[in-house]
Amino acid sequence: MTRITRTQCGKRQAVETQLTVTSVLAPRADGLPGIYAPLQIVTDVELYREGQAVPERQWSGSQPRPFLSFEGLIFVVATPLSAIEARRLMINSGLADIIEQKPAEFKKALGFPLPAEHRAYQLVARGNTIQLDSIKRIENKLRGQSAVILPFVEAMSLTLNQQDQIKVVGISVSDSQAATLGIPPLPWGKLNEQAPFSAQAQIQLPPSIELTDKSLQASVEGLDNTIVFPIKPVGQSVGHYAMVPAELVGTLKTGTQRRIIFADKPHSFLLARAGYHGFRLYARSIDDVPNLYRHFIGQGMEVITQVQEIERVKILNRGLTRIFWLVALVGIIGGIAALIASLYAAVERKKREIGMLRLMGLSRGAVFGFPIYQGVAIAILSVIVAIGGYAILASVINVVFAADLRLGEKICFLPHEYFLMAFLATTGAATLSSLLAAWKTTEIEPAEAIREE
């Protein structure tokens, strides 16, 4: 039984789940205590520890509601700001630039005219979004100037009943702020990040669309997924565009960064499970890593790998391989020469015995095979001794370096097929080396034995 704990609202909570132990890892497999479990279990545990509910396992918790995101904000003040005051607004606010809006630009952005004797400024976050903490910082800096702050999202459109696609602006202001802007009071009031879905799902339709008292099905595209949700008409807007609560456009803007869904229960927008920030890919060998690196970089994916170190190791490996084959080639040539000389000398020493065999009736072909058999026997014994020496030395090396290796790894290892290749190569070289000595035996006549007597 596995127990998962968390602390939420100052209270310690815990749930239990049944896991089956399939094996126990060696102590050096991982330096940290832990368990290896299926990915789904690990994901559920992380969600639970973050305070979220996991309905599939009946683990209670809060529902992950989307936070609000905006591209910037527009604020309206009665008196113009000095250059110093304007620059001071960007300090520690997450906003990158401030632009004074002309009345025509204000009307184009929001759909209704700028109030007379007021100035409008636009604060934008270049290539980023802002959250409510940035808006609150601007409110504090504009305190005492009766500013009306309007967070915005550009190019936000809704499709109503799969027919009419309309541009919407998000405006949430109090009745006094609505009077300052010269617009009627809004049914949903001022910005409230805790507003329920029923307060967010309201819309004032533009004059170009016939007003209805029935709930409409709204859908928005341009997100990771198309979201369909009900929205209630609550009158007509005063401008060219439809008006919705700023909380709604802020929630939908978050959907461009994180996947959100509309759930019938609890009838609200919810954050979908977050994807993975990355993955770890294991290549078959280090020779495959550079090609994989170039493949992912070509697809625009950020990859962290040790390509340069691998290239240096490969260069070193090629150099060491050339040195090895050079030494091996010298050794092979020397071994063949020594074997040829040894077998040829053996024939010269045993000329009398071979002559006696010829005198007893053995043919030239029969004595031809004696040096070959001797060479092959020497080769077989040499291979057996070499394999035994390798096994002993490899065991010593792997034991000495075991502390620096992972579980199951070996620093000295030869595949089994290498032994077969070594056997065939050695016996083949021994056979070729014995041919000269074998040819020498065919020149020995029976008379050689009589002369020796």
C-alpha cells in the first residue's frame, strides 16, 4: 500500500493506492530513494500534491481553473501623464512599452469613443502576456488619478451558433467607471478574478446582430482545441463590437498558452492536464546522437545533448582504432612469419622420420597434411589460451571499475560472435602458414631415410 500526502489550507491530507512490487533495484541503480511506477500513476500523484482532484482515483481536491491572461491594458485618465510618470508605470510591471492613444485609435480598439477631455494610454507586453498582479501594480501607481483600467486582448472573435463570427472586446468596470467612459452600466460589473462562469458567460451583442433572450452556443478557435460553451445575451453594446466580461477574454487568452476545456460539471472552464515540458530520448549508441540532434534541431525543437563531447570521443576512438589495427597488423604478420618458420624448421628436423614414412608406403598427399594438422592444432590451443586469458583479465577490469559504472554495464566486453571470428581467422591463418612446410614434405623421397641410416 502506497500513501501519498499533501498539505492544503494548513491541513495535512493523505490518500492511499495499491501498488504491486515487481522487482527491487540494486542499491547502485539510483542514488536517491524512490520507486519506479507507470507514468499515469506518477502524473496523478503530482496533480494530487498540487492540490488538484483526481476523479479517476476518487482523490478529492480543487478544480484547476484557468488564470487570466492579457496582452496589455488601456487606461483612461483626465489629465495627461508626464514622460517621467509614463516611464515609471513600466518599472516592475511586466509591461514593455507605453503609447498614448489618439481618439480614433481608442475607438478602433474598443468600439466606442474616448470621453471628452480624457487621455488614453496603452501599455503592452511585447511577445508576452500579463496577469492580474501586473494590473494591480498599475492600479497602485495610478492611485489618486481616477484612472479607468481596461485590460485587453486583441483580435478575439467568437462564433455564435456556428454561424456569425463577431469580434468581441472584454470590458469589466464598475458603474462609476462606466459613467466616466460614457457607456451604460454593465450587467457583470467590475473585474473579478473569482467570478463564476455564469457571470463570465454574458454578452452584449452589436447592433448588427438581432438581440435574442435565448442562450447561444459560442465557440472560439485559434487555441490548442476548439472550445464550445453557452453564453447569454444581456442587451446590445454601445459600440461596433460585442462586449463580454474581461474575465472571459482573459480566460480564452490563457487557452493559447495552456489547453483549457469547458466541463458540463461543474459547468465552468477548467485547465486541462498540462503537457510534458520535454522528454528524454535514448539512442542505440553515441554514433546515433549527432544525427538525432540535427533531426530535432531541423524541426525547431530545443535539444540538450553532449554532441561536441561525443564528436571528440569519436575522433579519439578513430585514432585509437587506427593505432590498434596497426599494432595488430604487425602482430599478425609477425605471428604468421613465426609460424611459417617454425613449421618449416620442424619439417627440416623431421626429414628422416618423414622419409621413413614414405619408405613405409605413405604417399606424398598423406605426408602433405602433417604440417597442416600441426598448425591447426597450435592455432586451436592458442585461441583457447587467449579466450581464457581474456576472461580472467576482463573480470578483473570490470570488478575494479564497477563503482564508476551503472547497473549491468561493463567496461571490458566482447560479443560472442567475436570469438567465432577469432577462431576462424586464426585457424585460417595457421592453415595458410603451414602450406609452405606441407609443400616441403612432398619433396622428401624415401631414399632420404636410407641415406640417414
